[in-house]
Amino acid sequence: MSTGGLQDLRREHYAELPEPKKEPEKVQHVIADQYMKTLEQYIDRLSDHVRKIQDEELAVTNQFSAALLSLQTKSHEKRRTREDVARDVYQKKISKIRDKRKKYREMLYDAHAERKKLIDSMQIQKDEDDILRRKLAKLNALNAGETSREQRRTALVDWFAVVFAILQLALIIIYALVADYRASAGDATSASCADYAGRLRPVAPHYQFYTDVALFALVGFGFVMTFLRKYQYSAIGYTLLVVAFAFQWTIVVAHFFRMAAQQRFSDFVLDQQDLLVGMYGAIVVLISYGAVLGVLSAVQLLFVALVEVVVYGINVWLATRYLWTYQNALTPFDEATGTGGVPTLAGPWHAFGLGGDAAHVHVFGAYFGLALAIPLSKRVAARGRGHDDRASSYTSDMFAMVGTVFMFVLWPSFNAALAPSAVQHRVVVNTVLSLCSSVVFAFLGSRVFRGGKFDMIDIQNATLSGGVGIGSAAALLVSPGSAMIIGAVCAVLSTLGYAYVSPLLAKRGVVDTRGVHNAHGIPGLVGAVASVVSIAIAYDTSPFVYGQRLDELFPQGATTAAWHLASLLVTLLLAIPSGLVLGLVLAGCTSPTRRLYSDEVAWRVSGDFELSSTEDDDDGGSGGGGGGGGGGGGAAGGAAGGQRRVRAPRA
């Protein structure tokens, strides 16, 4: 019987209770105290003795029953006399046994009461020590030497250290053996960068695009994912870790598939465009990471990056090599030698196609992450600890808005970095216009769907959906007005997703922490469909687009629209099953009682961690962040009196 149920009982009542079948719960593995151990041993002995008395009582009762049965053959007078004698003997014996049992039960009660007092006092002392230590840490009064000794004492080499060391060493060996540079970098870095006078810029444009895309990934995605009030170290730190690892791995995978497409394997040559290719692969993993934010450990996240980059590379290879989405003209095929028929490098497209393509990047990353989240969320839904920490604060939401602003500014570079030079300016302008339109309609949709108030979750994510939707072949072909329409449609659908779709997923136990289905999945689908429609309309209208022949951009002609649609279907067929399989594998390696959404699991946090993560709630809570109450329009999501709101729609 647990001690929590004894505090309202009197001793005489406790003495009459039936004997428990199991031993009392022990805490000596939690509190290593000699007195507690002795007290536990005393309780065990008393419990054993009470059970022996109970067995003795049962034996006397059985003897009395057997004696009564043996008297059934006697005459009535003899049977009555002997029954009275047996009953008197039985009552005397059972009375002594019960008195003795009552005395030991009272002793057991006293021992339990003493045990409870000891636990309470030790817990109070522990709480007081923790409070004092946090106050000292906040005043920077902790001894630095003591902290250093504690770190050395708890140092260990775990699976994360081993796996990461092996993977990074493997990448170093690959780059050392098969990577090199061109003898002259001039032509390789300037061929696709012309200014308005038609002159070729030497090296700067590629590197400028790289810095923009790197800031887009590290600052944009890193800060956007800091909305969880207790997961900000991990959001930014793991973003940096994913980018560093996936960047290297993507370049290797991309060159492998490029050589496979050209049917020629050799050492690969690095140039500044490879920096962009590496960042695109890292961003795909970051999109998927948003779906399982706060659930995966660092080593699991590395495995996700390892597997997802390979599947992403396969998807892009199939799309550019066999589905004719972004491909240059093929070299002539020589029947005598069996060579040729591979994409030429002299066309407008990079071997990796349009780097920021809505289907290849956003749809793939979103639905891979969502499929990854399904088995993981089922694993930790019932017994996972820390579900209440899946909440934002006023400060964490403001940090996330910093990431939103960075992504708004840098998204044009993300979409245009690998676009053909002749259309780059259209991609940039259309992206800016689409983003502006999505910002306006995200504010409008948030106010309408949230009952007359803006919700921070919509402003952080749905405002950027226009950049996702225009990141396709549509950016090369559509007019400014059409770009703004695409941005408006994406924003409305994204806010609808946050208000209505996310709560439905949460009710079914699917964790989508950041809501990547609404931020990247739905707008990505809109962008992919817009690409198909715009290509079909362009070929139906004229063989030229803004003075450039369409066949120069799409050598497959009018069938390119159908190939883009096929590419979208292949993307979904690759992303969802592969994410689901990887999620099942990781779920099997995940404890169902894992602590979620907290930096304390993997980071050394400051002494004021608990205080700082709750101060905002005590001072007024989050102004948005909760995404409303879900379902019927999120006005009910507001918390009266400044109470903190949990971001349920991101589930």
C-alpha cells in the first residue's frame, strides 16, 4: 500500500485493514541514506511477521472447520457439547492471534508514518538546496573550480560521441581521397552570373548566394525553432550540428549521383556552387527536424541526416535525370560505342536542378518529417515526460520572430541561387512579391481564423509560405501579379492548416512540433501544382517567355508539365515510406518515458534555467504561440489573465 493513502487514517482504523499482498514501495534506490535503509529493513521484517500471523490465523480457522466436519458422525448431544468446546478453544486462540496482529499492524503503521516523514523532510531539504543553488548561480556566486571538477567527474564517452566521431572521420577520409579543386577557378564560377551590361562577374555572386543561404539556414531556421520555452539551446545548437554534418554529406551524395548520371566515376571537383548544393541538403533535414523538434536526441538526429540526405539525393537524381524536370539538352548518343545520351554541362541548369524547388526541398522535407514523427509520437505519447513543456513564452516567441524576419529577407537568394542566370532576376523579384503577399494574407487569415486576434504561430510561419510556393519553375515564368496570387493562396491555406489541420493531427497523437505540414508541406504542394500549370500555360500561349525560348529552359518541350507532376508524385512516394521506416527504427530505440522538449536532457543549463523559463509565464505569458484552441477558430486559445498557452496546434 502506498504511503500517500495513509495520511488520513487513524491508527486504530489502520490496524483493522486487510493485509496488503505486495511489499510497500521502496525508495532506497532514490535516497541513499543509512537510516532509510534500516527503516526499510524494519518495515520488511514487520510485514513478514504480520503475514506469518495471518497464516497462523488461517491455519487455526482451518483446524476449527476440520473439527466441525469430524463431529458430523456423532450423536446430537455429543456433537453439540464438543462443538461448544471447540468453538471456545477457537475463539480464545483467534482472539490472541488478532490481538498480536493488531499490535504488529500498529507498529507497522508507525514505521510507515516515520518513513513518510523522513521522505518529506529529505525532499524539503533537497528543494531548499536546489532553490539556494539556483539563486547562487543567478548571482554568479558558484565556485568555478567546483563546476569544473563536477564536469570532469561526470565526463563520459557515449553513443553520440562514438557515432559522430566515426561519421565525421569517414567524411574527412572521403574528401581527402576523392575531392579536389580545378586548376583555374575563373570559368567555373562565373559562367552563370551576368550583370545588366552582360559582363560576367568573377567569383562573388556564388559566394554571396552561399552566405545568404547559410544565414537563411543557421539564423533563420535556428531562431524560428526557438519558440519552445525550454528548448532554445537545442533548437539553435542542433541546427548548427545538422547544417555542419548534412552540408558535407550532401556534397558527397550529390557528386556521386552526378557521376552516376554521366556514367563516369572519378574524383570529384569542388567549386563554390557545391557550397549551395550542400546547404540545400542541410535545409531539407532542418525542415524534417521541425516535425520532431524536442523528441529526437542528437545522435538520432545525425542518423536522420545520414539517411534523409541519401533519399533526397535519389529523388533529385531521378527528377533531373529520368523525369526531365530541370535538365539540359542531352549529348548525342553514339550507337557504336554506346556512349552519350547524358545531360550536357553547357546548358542553363545546374546538375542539381533548381536548388530551392518546392517539391524536392519543401514537400520532401515536410512529408519525410511528418512520416518520421508518426511512430515516434505514438511511442512517447502515453508515458513520455515533459509534454507540458511543449509551450512558448513571450521571450521565446520573440526570438522565433527574429528567425522569421531573417528568412523573409534571405528567401529570394534561397530560391534563385541555382536558377539559370538569364531568369535569376525574375526569380528574385517574384519571390519578394510572393512573400509580401503572403505576409499580408497571413495576418488577414490569422485574424479571421483566430477569432479577431493575431496568433504568433501564424505570423512566425504562414507569413513565409509565399516563399515556399513560388520556389518552383513558376518563378521563372509567371508575371508579378501571378506571383502575388500564389503567395496569397499559400498564406490562406497555411493559416487554415495551423487553425484546423494541426489540432486534428494532435488528437490522433501525431507530433508535428513546428507544424511543418502547414509551413512547408501545403505551400510546397501549391508551388508544385503552380509549376505544372504555369509550364502548361506558357507552352500553350507562346514558345517564348519574356524574349527567351522556352525550349532553352525545358528541352522536353510541352511534356515538361507532365514530368513535373510525375516528379511531385515520386517525391511523395519516396519521402513518406522512407520517413515512416526510419521513424519505426528510431521509435524502437526511443524510451517511451523519454523527457521531451527540454534542454536539461542533453545540455548543461544555467542555474536559473527553471526560473528563466517560467518568469515570462508569471509576468504575463505568451502573447501568441499557442496557436489557439484549435478546431473552431483559435479565439478560445487566448489565456485569461496572462496564463501561459501551450502550442497545441503544432502537435
